[in-house]
Amino acid sequence: MDHFEYRDRTLFCEDVPVPELAEKYGTPLYVYSQATLLHHLKEVQTAFAEAKPVICYSVKANGNLSLCRLMGQHGSGFDVTSQGEFQRALKAGPAGAKIVFAGVGKTDAEIEFALKNGVFLFDVESEQELLAIGAVAQKLGVKANVALRVNPDLPPKTHVKTDTSVKGVKFGLDIETIIDVAKSVVGHPGLAVVGLHMHLGSPILKAEPYRQGCEKGVALIRAFRAQGHNIQYLNMGGGFGINYRKDEAKPASAFAEVILPAVRETGCQLILEPGRFIVGNAAILLSRVVFTKSTGGKHYVIQDAAMNDLIRPTLYGSLHRIWPVHPAAGVPVRPDVNGDPDDPNPFRAMPNCFNQDVVGPVCESGDYLAKDRPLPALTRGDLLAVFSAGAYGMTMASNYNSRVRAAEVLVTGRTHRLIRRRETFADLVACEEDCLT
Ligand SMILES: *Cc1c(COP(=O)(O)O)cnc(C)c1O
């Protein structure tokens, strides 16, 4: 579900014609729909309502301050993976918003910052980290709340680069040794082991891995309690998949169905860290065709968004639907896509379309947003919408090729406003200029 739809062969975001945004703000441009974002937050809140969950929006999916503020205003806390994300949550969130801190490489300085700034709990990923948190907490004369992150050792469930719960990845404590680690810190003066954490990976399109994870989690919580730890929180992380193709994703209720029994059984307070599920379908990346070109039997659409704006296709081979903002007469108003995630070529032959590569101006053969994609003939100046670009789009953007990062716009109803201005050359060189001799 999203609020990007075609009306009379023009793409709208909520009630705003998308060309109006290109005109006003330029391209490439991230365009967010507030109603879509809040719909997905509400969907999670509703599906898990029975457990009164602490929802901690995962800032790394999209850390824009205005979007984080919106999340906070609608009852969300934050999941952060660095001091920078922690500071974003503090700046954008309401006072007292709950912030959980994950990540395998927290430095002492980051740990101290988190403790001084009211971290709700640390998701702890190694034995050394656990002891470091204990030491910093003791130095500050406080007790740190920690949830031990387990790697539950489940079968592969998503892209190898984003699967965080198979044996041997860098995340979490081994399920074979986590009980010994917990035992070693019983009574530690700087540590309160109050929770169990797992984040299985992302995106996950089935509920079954969460069921398997919960089963292992319930047994661990029992073991920790038997050791004397006062376990109050079960943190099941994020990872819920979204519709990149058609309708392959599960509703939040499907995940609730397998997670809620573990909450009932343990009596724990549930924490969730959704990122992609909230913001992924809430944005398009809007671009403009610069040139078209045919060579070696291939057809290229060269447009002004590139791998530095959206790296998911290059990095993970991810699929984003791409379609003209104004489909010409005789062209379908939206791409005809099969939603089977296992189908390597989900696009069917479409009238008046032919296969094209959608590429950007960056000097890399890996700079593409789509390959061999059925698209209608395009001409210079045409606008393209790259769908489902809200998560891990702008947060992974870079300045490669000295390209300024895109602007971001938030639409609500008939109104729109800039939530990040387009960078300038001055921004690009700001950190170097004073060093110039
Ligand atoms: C990335 C991450 C998330 C969010 O994952 P999504 O797929 O965006 O929901 C949640 N928790 C942790 C620990 C993460 O690293």
C-alpha cells in the first residue's frame, strides 16, 4: 500500500502531481509521502497492540530529521547503530523517546555518550563489548541496561549481505556460548542484563524465521532467568519485508502471529526495530532523462540519478520498479510485474516497451538502477519514478564523482515542503577548504 498513483496518466504523490515537484525542487529528488509512512507505522502498532510494544524506528533506514521527528510524534522510539544516529534521534525525537543502541563496534566514547544521554538499552554483540559497557558504566557510577543479541543460527533467509542470523556472521553472540557469557556477568556492578535481542536480517518475506527465532529466544530467556538475570525485554529487531515488485510482502499481522506467543509465554515487554517496513514504500526517487543511447545491441536510458543516490541495485542486485511519470498513450499506466520474489525476471512483455538499462552519469559500469528492463521509448527531459526508494536510499547516498546529494521533499495531502535542501559545491568542499595551503 502506498500513496503514489497515476491519475490521467500523471503520477501523483498523495494529491500533488509529481511533475510539480520536479519543477519546483529539481531532480534527482527523493519524494516522501507522509500518509504512506504513517500508515505503515500504524500497521505495526495495530498488529502488535496486544503486547503494547516499544517500537524503535531504525534510523539507519532513513535518518532524515523531519522523518524521525514525525516518527517520534507518532509514538515511536529509535534504534541506532552509531553516535551520529543517536544524535539524530536526540535532535529529532521528543524528550524521553526510547533509544536502543545496536552495532558490533561501539567505541568507549560512544558507550559513554549513550549512557550520559539516557540510552534505553544496549543491544550487545560480543563478550568484549559487554565488558566494555560494564567498565564505562562503573566509571560513570551507573548500571547499564543491556540486551544480549543472539545469533540464532537460522537457515539463510535473504541476501547474503543483509542476512544477520546465519552462523559465522559478525553479528551477535553465538547461540552455543551466549548462556556462558550471561553467566559470567551475573551480579556485575555495572551491568543489568534485562533483555534478549535478535535481528534476523532484512528484508524478510516470510514469518517462519521469526517463529524459529522466537522459539530459541524463549529457551534462552528461561536460561538467563534461571541464572538470576531479571529479563524484562524481548527485542525481535526489524527486517519485515516490503513490496518492491508487486505484493510479495507479508502484512505486519503475519509477523505478530508468530512473535506474540513468545511475548505471552515470557511475559516480556516486546521491542521492535522496524525500518524498511515503515519508510521503504513511502518514497520515490524522481529523476529526469538526460540522454538515450543505443550501442552493441543495448538500449540505455541515461538519467540524472545514479549509484551515489541509490546504491541498492549495484550493491545487492536489488529490484526497484521504474516507470515514466507521464506514460505515453498506448503504454500501460504502470509496469506489469509478477510479485514472485524468486522470479529473476518478473517483468512481462508490455505493449510498446523494449528492454533498456537505466543508468546514471557516474563513471562505473556498475552505475545502474535497472538492467534489461521493459520500458517505453523515452526522450530527453522525461521524468522517471524509481519506486520503493525510501529505505536505504538517501542514507546510503554518497558524493562519489563529486555529485551533490539529492534534495528530499515531504508531501502531505496537497502540500509539500523541503526536508533536506540539495547540497551545493560549498558543502562538497567544506571540510577541505580550511586545509588548503
Ligand atoms: C538494520 C537494523 C534494523 C532495521 O532493519 P529493517 O529491515 O530496516 O527493518 C533493526 N535492527 C537492527 C539491529 C538493525 O541492524
